[in-house]
Amino acid sequence: MKRLALAIVMLGITPAAISALEPGGGPQRYRWNLPKGFPVPTVPVDNPMSVARAELGRYLFYDNRISGNGKQACASCHQQKYAFADNRALSTGSTGEPGVRKSMSLVNIAYAPALTWSNPSVGTLEDQALVPMFGKHPLELGLNTDNRFLALLKADSTYQRLFKSAFPSDIKPFRLENVTRALACFERTIISARSPYDKYHYQHDSNAISELAKRGEELFFSWQYNCFHCHGGFNFADSEDAARGKRRWLQYSNTGLYNVAGPISYPATNAGIYEFTKKAQDVGKFKAPSLRNVELHPPYMHDGSIATLEGVIEHYAAAGRKITEGPNKGDGSLNPNKDPRIVGFPLTPRDKKALVAFLCSLTDRSVINDPRFSDPWKPRATSVPGAGAGH
Ligand code: HEC
Ligand code: HEC
């Protein structure tokens, strides 16, 4: 054991990375099977990956019984066809209560060191899952703390099998902690890396993306456009966290979306990390989300207030958004907290098209069609030609 610990220190491997590699053993063993350029994600020591655990998580993710009134599941707001985000500007909870923010994509969420648009204190997927389940402001799944839903799960023969194989050494597996573990384990398996851009960049297939998209890539990574500073790394995100390698710290930034009159320059319901830090300079600061698959889940930004990718690019080109009437009136480009890297740039129609083409080259259609991430409660389509379905 001592020698193993020493090896861990010498190789710079965290215990979390080790645990990701040795769960359960045997057929339960989870293989990441990661593409080139993708490191092994960090996994909490007390929740090692296993095939059975991810499978249980998938059933829970799609199960409406996880909401107080049986009307919603995680998948209601994180839909596979929208890269596990949503197409609504603001999400709506199970009781119809309107939310205040846009749902976020869960693809490659295993690499995010902090979760949600602007809460720096939610670090693990295990903890995060409790927020939609039990949160009251806004009410999402609206579960009661009496854990009646655990009793429902316990009575279900599918779950009897799944919990047992996901937590084989646990004599009382039907616990809330195990629900969040399984959900987190499933979420970590949703990895996307098969976009045309990946083919072009990692597999050197120069025909995988168009010349226009290549021009867009140049703009994206240019010092004038600056996009890569905030949407960087293999995940095109604010930061990423992996078991090995350098960690890039989350920075959170204000992109000049608003500049409303009064002491708080953003709409009161969405003031960014200011809501947690209460520091004036943090008003309007949000996490820059991963741009992988961004094409699939308009509208954009934390409140879904920009309808299209073209609109987002125009916002950056103008160094902020000008709103001329209504309660959010103001010139975002003058927001006192705006990130100094958002300075605007001249934008020809062709450059706009190029940047959009580049962003669309990050779309990985395999992730939205992958049966491993789809609803396990739906009967599988078995119309495989020649499979003898028995007419
Ligand atoms: C009613 C809609 C809704 C439901 C149901 C819902 N979510 Fe979300 N989810 C959201 C919204 C909105 C956000 C952004 C929240 C914020 O920034 O405050 C989010 C954010 C997240 C994030 C952070 C993603 C990131 O990039 O940081 C994770 C992880 C997540 N949800 C997982 C889940 C899981 C697991 C469930 C089921 C237990 C679930 N969600 C149920 C709407 C929903
Ligand atoms: C200073 C950091 C920064 C720079 C530079 C930056 N972004 Fe962003 N980006 C963000 C943040 C933060 C958000 C979320 C802002 C919000 O919701 O208020 C965001 C959101 C987005 C979104 C919407 C994503 C979604 O899921 O809704 C797109 C698309 C985007 N940026 C593209 C770009 C492009 C293209 C560039 C270069 C022209 C760029 N960004 C430059 C920080 C930045």
C-alpha cells in the first residue's frame, strides 16, 4: 500500500484517478475509452465509475418518479436531442413554476470543476443533483424530504436489480446518497468527442470541415476575437478539471449582456456570482460554457436571451449588447464589470458565417443518437433488418 501511495505521488496521479480505473473489477469494470486529446476525468474517491452504476443513473435520469408530482425527470430539461440542454430560454419546473435560467448542456460535464452558470460552491455532480431534486427557488423536481420516492424505487423490480448490482456491498442500497452517486456516474459517461472538428484537429483529416469553418477557427483563436481565452482547452470551456494534468481555474466573466440602471447592473434575478460573493465587481459574471454542440441548443446565454449563434457573435462584435427599451434598457458595452477582453471587432458577413461554421463543426451527432445515453424506459426500436422480429 505504501508503495502504491508513493507511486501515486511520483506519477502525480490523484487517488480519484486510480479509483476511476479499478471499480468493482470483473464485468463491472468501467472503461473510459477516451478519444485522443481527452484526459481521464476526476472522479470522487467514494463514487468510482462502474457500468452498473452508470446504468442505474440512466434509469433515474429518465424516471419521472424523481419529481414530487411525477411529471418531470432530469431528462425533461436536459434532453438528449438538445445535447442534454433544452430549447427553452428559461426552464419550467414540475409544478409549472418558471425558472430564471436556461438549462445547460451536460455533455462532457465530467470535466467541469464547478457547476451551473454562476454558483461557485457547487463542485461535484453528486451534490449538484440535490439542487433540482429538492430546491425550492426555483422549484424544479419538487421532491419532498420524506423520501417517499425512495420507497417507490424500492418497490420496483427493475430498481431492485439495478441498485443491487450498482452497490453490491451495500446492505441498504436504497439511499439518497446512492441515487445521487448513480446520477453523477451516468452524467460522467456522457462524453462527446466525435465532431467533425475533432476529426480535423485530432485525426488530421483535412476534409472533415469546410474551408469556411477553417477560416472561422482562425478567427476564434485570434487575439482580435479572443474567443479562445474564455472558451478554451479541448472542451472549449471556461476551465476543465481532469485527474491528471494542469487544471485551468474557473474565472467567470461579464460579457456586457446588460447594463441596467441602479446599483446592480444586471437584472436582479440573474446577477451572476455576485449572488454568492456579494462583491460589486462580481455582478454579471457567469461561467463560460463549453461550446461543443452549441449549435444544438439555442437560445443562448444564462437567460436564453439571444436567439441565434449569429446574434451571439454580433453581441461580441459590438463589445456588448445595447437594449433600447423596457426594464433592461442600457448599453451593455459600458457595463463597469465587463471583461477587458471583450473589446469588439469589425465583422464582415463572411466572417460571421465563418465563425458560425466553425461553431457548428463542434457538433457531435453521435452523442445525441447514442443509445447508451437514451431513455431506457422506452421500448427499444428493434427493427433491425433481417433480425427476424417474427412477423
Ligand atoms: C426544471 C428543469 C430542470 C430539471 C428538472 C433539472 N435541471 Fe439541471 N439544470 C437546469 C437549469 C436551469 C440549470 C442551470 C442552473 C443554474 O445555473 O442555476 C441546470 C444545470 C444543471 C447542471 C450544471 C451543468 C453545468 O454545465 O454546470 C447539472 C450537472 C444538472 N443541471 C444536472 C441535473 C440533474 C442530474 C437533474 C435531475 C436530478 C436535473 N439537472 C434536473 C434545469 C433543470
Ligand atoms: C471574457 C470571456 C469570454 C470571451 C472573450 C468570449 N466569451 Fe463567449 N461566453 C462567455 C460567458 C461568460 C458566457 C455566458 C454569459 C452569460 O450567459 O451571461 C458566454 C457565452 C457564449 C455563448 C453561448 C453559449 C450557451 O450555451 O448559451 C456562445 C455561443 C459564445 N459565448 C461564443 C463566443 C465566441 C464566438 C466568442 C468570440 C467572438 C466568445 N464567446 C468570446 C465568456 C466569453
